[in-house]
Amino acid sequence: MASTIPDPLPGPQGAQVALQDTDRHGRIEAHGIDHIPESERHGHPRELFSVWAAANVNYLSLVIGGALVLMGLTLWQAVAVTVVGNLFWLLPGLLATSGPAAGAPSEVITRAVYGVLGNRLNNLVGGWLVSVCYFALNLAAAATAAFALVEKAGITATTPVKVAVIVVIAALTLVISVYGHGLIIRLYLPITLVLAGAFTVVAFAVLRHADFSYAPAERPGGAELWALLLAGTTMIASGPLSYTTSADFSRYLPRTASRKAIIGWNALGAFLPSVVVCSLGAFAATAVDMTDPQTALQELLPGWFVPVFLLALVLGTISINALTAYSAGLALQAVGLRIRRSVSVLFDGAVAVALTLYGLLVSNFLDTVSNALQVITVLIGPLMAVYATDVVLRRCRYDGIALSDETPDSSFWYTAGVNPAGALAIVVGVTAASLCVNTLYTGPVAAALDGIDLSLPVGMVVAATLYALLMRKDRTLLAARAEA
């Protein structure tokens, strides 16, 4: 019966689940990284809009939007950077099409890119580690809003209180992640509507006070301006580029679902709220000091609305972190650990809480966000580029059953379990990006260009081009392209 379906272990034994009620919002999701049979597929691509919209109305976006102005950009330069950086959401939209094609999450599909064993390293670093870091960054952002809410309730936000608040927010997040896909689809439409209402009020308040002609006293120009524009774009783009896991949330859709609809609803759901919320942060920075965004924004809002605003920030962050923790749990399974998805999600949450406590109680939060988002793009840019290139080269044709085979007889075993094309493309792409970095250190290319950081475009273009060249005669790719 549906109520007795266990949370399966990954691998062949995980495939033995009932063919009904495996994705109900009131049940812990039965599937982990195992293949989703066509008989269990359901839904419509438009469901993806609310999933990504709810996840992108969050405090971190406000912080980044304000940071663009603090860096020295004019208001409209900051808005332009916000729009350009968020166009990268088209790539997670493209990757999401591979979910219904394979009936598998991204963590399994990328075996086609890196090989069965090579993909374990990809999932450990590019999947699990990146997801946990983003979980921690977002949790830290939500916690600062929750601390203010606690203070308004008359409770002093001492260190023990802060720890308790972080744990409670993480616990609420992990409940959604543990119950999984069905609950996410059910909850995120009403969450989107609630957040849209709250941020409509925020928008009216911010725009009433914003200086639409704002420009810094000393406007940068030449190489300095280009360096700021590219650094800002990299910060914004780090959000969409981190979601190489978008197939995790589309894999239950029928194989026949429209690819254009999947790309469109996925990308639009993330793009619109991201642009709006980041832009609000930039508009607010023309009126108040956004070095402390949560406190500064309260100066612009009606007093009665401040607690509602703080709750909305927490809710938005819970939404994005539930997706992040969900994918981190699948990544940990795909690394090869034979544990239930629910257990892996809880482990990820514990690690993220530890990182959050360090980020809030030890280091400077704003500096941590800026540096982490820029440096991590050196890795996630090439990872996104190679995966997207594989989807295009294979014409989004993936054999989910074959991808589930982890034995040396697998079609995706390649050479000693590693696809040399994928491994080499990532190594070369990351190396090229590292030479162009100008964040925590200045690479030789950035130094030669007066500090202009080209790590994002260079890393992605080099990785994608090399992968396409090396995969020209790959037998699995040719077989996929030959399918009727």
C-alpha cells in the first residue's frame, strides 16, 4: 500500500517501488536516484514556474542587488548587470529537459558526461559541496532576518538564541526536502503567491524613496568600469550556474513533455523574481546604506509591515534551500553512499548549519557572500557549460535505464569508469578560468588586463568547446543522435 512505501536505497533495489502514489505530497518521496518509470510520470511543465519563482524571492538576492551599487556602479548599470546575469537561467532550463528524457536526476544523467566513476567526483565537488555551500549562504541570509524578528518580539538575540533560530529554519527546510518532490510541487505555488504579495509592498516602498538618477560621486571608467561590470555579472550568474541539478525537479514529467515549455517555464520562473528582487536591492541602495540590508530596508517600509517582510525573507530562503538540500541529498547518494535519500538530506543539513554558524558568528557575512559567489564560479561555470553542451550534442536523448547501470558493463563506463572528454574539458576549463580570476587572488590574465575578470566567459567557452571537439566520435553520443 502507498502508506507503507519505504524510502528506497539507491541502486537496483531502489527501483522496486509501487507504480502508484510514489510522489504524493503527504508521503516521503519513494524515489532517490533510481529511474522513474513512464507509468509514474505526471504533471505539466508549467509547474516548474512556481518551483523556481518561490525559490528566487530571497534575501540573498536583495543583498547582491545592493552590493552592485556599493561596488561603484550607477543604478541603471546595476539593473543592466542584473538582467544580463540572470539570462543564465536559460541554461538550467535547458538542463531540465534532460530529466524527462532520462527519467533520472542530474546526478545520474551526468554519468554520460564523466563516466560512472568520474561522475562520483563530479557529484562530490560540483554537486554536494557546491549545494551545501549555497545552503549555508542562504541560511545565513535568512537567519539575519529571523534575528531581527526575534528582537522585535522582545527577545535578545544572544548567541544561543541565534543558534536555535538557525537550527529551526534549517529544520523547516529539511522537512520539505525529506518529503521531496511531491510536497515541493504542492507547496511552491501558494508560496509564490504569498511572496509576490509581500514583495509588491516592498517594491512600492522602495521605489517611493529611490533616486532614479543615482550615480556614485566618483564614477569609474575604462578598465575599472569593465572590471566592476564583469564582477557584478559573475556574482549574479553564480546563482543560475549553481543549478546544474535542475533535472532533479523535472524528471517526473512525461517523456513527451514539450522541451520548449520545460525550458521556458523553468527559466522564466527563476528569471522574473531574480531580476525584480535584485533590482529592488539596487534601488534601495540609492536611498539607504545597504551594507546592512536588513536594517536599512526597515527604514523604507511601513512599521506594521516590517515583521511581514522579515517573515517573507525567511520563507523565500526556506524555499530555495529546500531545493538545494534536496539536490545535495541526491548528490550524496550518487557519490556511491548506500544511504536513504532522507538520511543524506539530513546529513547535508547538519553540515550546512555548521558552515552557517561559522559564517555568521565568526566571519563577515557580506564579504563571505561576495568572495564565495565569485570564486565558486570558476568551477560551476565550466560544469554548467559541459553539461549543457552534452544535452545539445545528444539532442536531449538519454537512456535512463542504461545510465542506472553502474557496472563495468555499462555503456557509460568509458575508460576505467571515466569519460576522458568530460574530465579533460573540466580540468582545462577550470584552469583557464583560474588564470583569469580577480577575486581572492589576481590571475596572470586579469593582471595583464588591469583587473578585468574574464573567468566566467573564458572557463565556460573553453570547457564547452573542448568537450564538443573530444566527443565528436563518441559511440554513446553517436548512438543517441541516431535514434529515430
